[in-house]
Amino acid sequence: MTGHVLKFLGETKLELGAAGPHEGNWRAGRDNDGIFWLALDKADTGTNTISEEVIRELEAHVTAAEADLPKALVIRSAKLSGFAAGADITSFDSMSDEGAADLLKKGHDVLDRIEALNCPTICIVHGAALGAGFELALACDTRIATTGASFGFPEVQLGLHPGLGGTFRLPALIDPTEAMTLMLTGKTAHTRKAKSLGIVDAVVEERHVAAAVQAAVKGEIKPQSQGLKARALGFDQARSLVARQMRSQTEKKAPKAHYPAPHALIDLWEEHGDDRAEMQKGEIASFAELLKSETSKNLRRVFFLRQKLKDAGRGEDGIAHVHVIGAGAMGAEIAAMAAIKGKRVTLGDVETDPLGKALKHATEICKDKHLSRIETRDALDRLMPDPKGYGIASADLIIEAAPEKLDLKEKIYSGLKDRMKPGAILASNTSSLSVDSLATHAPDKPRFAGLHFFNPVSKVDLVEVVRGSATDDATANRLAAFCGAIGKLPARVADYPGFVVNRALTPYLMEAMVLMDEGVSKEVIDSAALRFGMPMGPVTLADQVGLDIGLHVAESLRDSLDTPMAEISDTLRAKVDAGELGKKTGQGFYDWSDGTPHPDEDLSDAPEDLTDRLILPMLNACVEVLREGVAESEDQVDGAMIFATGFAPFRGGPMHYAHARGISDITDRLKALEQAHGPRFAPDEGWSTLG
């Protein structure tokens, strides 16, 4: 083994067979101490996944170990990117059709045989061990992590639960309630937490891996014991009590009607949590059944929508230095994310106080992102307050994140004309102003575009890369690549009122305002949206976005669109005039002093057409931006709405939902709503082209 593979194996010299160091998806060999090393190095990719082929080859290596028992078996990754990102999701559709249960049984058999080997089995994890990768690690006696390792079961995000033994191996290893929480939420346990939970037996630096392996072989690394709680949960009554509590909490965040997988997992654990053999059979049968569900199919679609947007952000951006103008909430987060991802960033503002707050907030983001002290220090070193704007002259990209006032932006652009270096790009984070209108004041029109981030930037992955009529190809490509470089998902869209996301979202928010004016309570309106599957109701969302921003976007759209919009609510105007702007002021339509509101109202007395009045205008706007060529495709619209607004992921996106429900049904309902409530519901002519 050579290069980083040799380094990852602790500089251990292997006596490899005649087949050479790399055969198939594994690098294998025995060292001078008789330890059998298996390094996963999946062919033709930079990231390991656990596919049927990987398992089949692993079975052959396990058979060889059984025939000639080594002193120990060590499994790890030969890739710099991490241990394994989970199962190969591209194979799931065929598994649904070709006997998923049989394939799962074969995988279980291989992992059971690793677990049963009559020698120490050790897994070394660097980077992420997720899903099936985590399950492979759990089949080993000992897990050694290097700093920065993480463990998780993201299957719930695909409408599934662990399917290669995770449902019984993790609860048998650590506190069962902690194990269930990880599986039910899909959250990741980073190095320190993984060690405290007992997932990891030792944490070492890479250079000490070989010594740690020797210690594990000698039995010097002792696993933690589970404790009394685990023994108590071996009793049916105690487990049933905890399961009821889990169901109640899970229903609030992931209703069974929309997300069956976590509820199926709770049922499995309650019924078979004290019987490994039955749990194993139940896991296989349940996983195979969930694969066929519409929820899982749609959530897997969402996974691939993310991959498509990611692909749009690949390539070299040629951007080393970013200058951000405006240290408000958006500018501060844009600057922090760019610095965290390795860009040199200068942050300017006319006031010094926001700059100090921005640096403090950047530290909080680093903590939320689980950066180490060294990584945090390096990120903050790259982020420099720049009240005088000295960084403008050397920046490759200048992002203007000033308030949405055309005259203010014009003034900023005029001040940049003689200060930007040749070839630098200027991008505006505008959410509602026309990119073409702004471009008339930009120093270099071909190198000007919109770069519309969403609040909070550190948590919302989507960015609309808005191309004006004068924006050149190189600028659009570099901005998309920049988004990819800072971990964002670029949606390349054309200049249009509201672009894609705000054009679709605003009618949804404004219809909620109209409904309130009609006397429907905000709690009932939000509850209807939540029942549909939205992450929060439109009234709560309006408060979170900021009522002043929502009003500004609505007014801008109303004045720019050919199609009619709902009349802007007098109640909304009154709130803005009173300074009750939502979450940021502590009071909007809701009182935010006690945190985010979570209404859950009985809808029996709600207007019969309530949900359609909220959701269908959003779908109608999505069809409009497709017809106008603002968006590239239905998939892009679905991805943009899911990753920017949280549109019910289990429905696969607004356009996918429209097709599933039926185009004729949607247009018939819009016509009925148009007759009942006015022309704002008139079906867009683009529906006729969808079929």
C-alpha cells in the first residue's frame, strides 16, 4: 500500500498477495504481526458507500479470515474523505423491485460473521461513518476514532430506519434511549459525544492509530458498560412506557401519516427490544416494506435533487478573497460561512458595532458546526472586519448585502467603480429588486449578478444565482462554483420578480394574511399548513422572515407582475407601522418571547378550502416561473422550494406533488377558487403544457 493509504494504515507494512494492493473495492493484506487489514476504497469515486458489490467482496475476505484466522481483523477506509457515507442509494429502487429482504439478509450474514470471528475485530474511523458504514463499525468488537470522526444514522431522512443491524446493535452497545434518539432524529454524534456515549472506545490522532490497534489486540482498550437504565429497559413494561413517550415526541415533529419510518422503528424496539433474533428479523422485514412506501420514494427523490444542485456548483471559482458589504444578519452569516469554508473574507459596514457582533456570531456558528478550536481559530483569522473597505481593491468577489433600498445600492455601486480590481465580480444579495435594474449602476455589467442567500445562511443551503441579461457565462459559472465551495446548493435562475423562491412563497404568505382578515385564526391557518407537511405555518414563517421584509417583497411583486396577487393585508401594514416586525422584535403576529410557536389546532371548523387556498397559489407560481423560463426545470423548482423553504419533503417537491395529485385536479380546484375568491387563483397557462 502506498501514499495516503499506507499512512492511513498507521505506516504498517503489509505482505500483500500476488493480486496486489487494490483488488475490487477493498485493499487487503496481513502485516508482520499477523493482523489482517481491510481498507475500503470503493472504485471510481472519492467517497465510500456500502453497495451490494462491496458486501460481496467483504464476504470473500471474511471467508479468508475464517479459514486462516488472523491475530486480529482491522477495518478502515483508504479514502481521505472519511469512512463510509452509508448505503449506495442508487440501488434502492432496484432493491424495492428485486427482493430487498433477501439482499438485506445477505448483508446481515456477513456482518454477523465479522461479529462472530474468534479474534479481535477493530474498526478505525476517520471522518464520517454513516448508515451502513456505521453498522459495519458496530459489527466490530472495538471502535477507534481519529479526531473529527462522526457517527450517525441518516436513514430517517430517506423514509427508512437502519437496515444492516443498527436497530439492535446500537441499543445493545450504548444507552438504548440515546441509541433510539440518534436513529429517530438522524442526528450525528461527533467525536467527543461519540466517546461519551460509548460508541467509540478510544480517540487518537492518526499518527497513533497503529499503537491503538496494538492496545486493542492486547485487550487494553475496555468498552464502557451500559448501566442500569439499559437493564431496566430489558423489561417489557419499562420499554413500553418509554416507547409511548417516544411516539408522542416523534408525532409532533414527524407525523406517522407523513413519516412512517420512525414510528415503525419505535414499534420494533418496543416489541422486540429484548430479543435480538426477533429484532433482526423485524428490522429486515420493516426496512423492505418501507422501501416501497411513497414517503421513502419521495425522500430518496429529494436526496437526488440535492445531488443535482450540488453538481451545478462543481468547478473552480477562482475566488480566494471575498469582500462583503453590510454586516447585518445576512452579511454577517455570508461572511462567516465563506471564512469557515476557507475563503479570505473582509467584512465592511458603515457602523463598527455590527462588525463586532458579526465576529461574535461567527464564533457561535463555528460551535454549531462542531468545528474544533483550531478550525475555529483559523476561520476567525480569515474573517477580518474592514470598516474602511480596504479589502475591496483585492477582492475577487464583492457581495453587497445592504438593505433593500435601490438608492442605497446605487450609491454603493458608484463608490466601487474605481476601486474594484479587473476581473472581480460584484453580486447583490437582493431578494426582491431586479438584477437588470441594479446592473445599470454596476461598474461592470457582464460581471454583475444576483446571489440570493436565505436567512439564516448558516442553516439554509440553497442560494439563487440570478443571471441578468448582461451577465456573462464565466460570471454565472464562477458564482455557482463559489456556492459549491462554501457548501451551498446553487439554483441558477433568471432575473424575474421574486426570482423562483420568493415568487412562489409570497402568494402563500399573503393568502394567510387575507385569511386572517377574513377572521380565520392564525393558529388554524398555521395548523393547516403543518398538517399538509410544511415545517412551519405561513404566519409563523412571515414572523420569522420579518414582516417588513415580507411587505416589501409583496409590494415589489404586486407592482412588477402581470398576474394579479392578493390585496396586501391592512393588518400586515399596521403591524409594520407599529414596529411589530416578528421574531427580530419579539412581537409580530405571534409573541416570540417564549420561543418559536407550535400551533396544533382542531381544523373541524376551518374553511373547507383552507389548505388549497394556501398551497395551490404556490404551485401556480411555480408553473409560472417554469413557463417564463426563470427556472431550468421542474426538478430545479422542487429542489429550490424544498431546500429554501422546507416544502413538505415527503411530497417530493411542489411540482412532483402536482403530478401525483393530478394536473387536471389542480387546475379544476384553481378554477373553483377563482370563482369563489377572485382572479388571483386563475390557473397559469403553463399548466396546459405539463400534461
